[in-house]
Amino acid sequence: MGDYLALLEQIAPAARAGADAYLRAYEQHCRRPLTSAALRRAMSEGSGDPVLMGMIRASELRDASGVADLARRVDCRRQP
């Protein structure tokens, strides 16, 4: 997971920040950690998981309340 997050940091710090927020929200809301494979799928399948993409946008805008709002919408059905 660390390597993938480091790569996101190199691409765009907001991508790393959004992914970190998504991981924390998933673990807190779903009571289990998200695997790096599941995070990669959330990032790359189709247009990406809308909650994750929103967290990345909110992180870019430094919108903490937007990140918090999105955290409540994390889908626990995503396969770990």
C-alpha cells in the first residue's frame, strides 16, 4: 500500500491526500481495512469510485467539510 500511495504523491499530492482520507473513512465506516488492490480498482475502474474521486477533488480544494461529507458515503460493499 505504501508504494502505491507514494506513487500517488508523486503524481499529485491531492490524489494521495484523497486516497488517505478514503482509506481512513473506509476502515472507520466499514470496520475493516481496504486492500491496495481494492484501492487501485476504486481509482481506475471506469471513471473511478465517485466518493474517492470527490475526496481527491475536495483535497485539492482543501475542503475538509467536503471530505467529511464524502466519508459518510463510502460503500462498504467494495471488495477488500
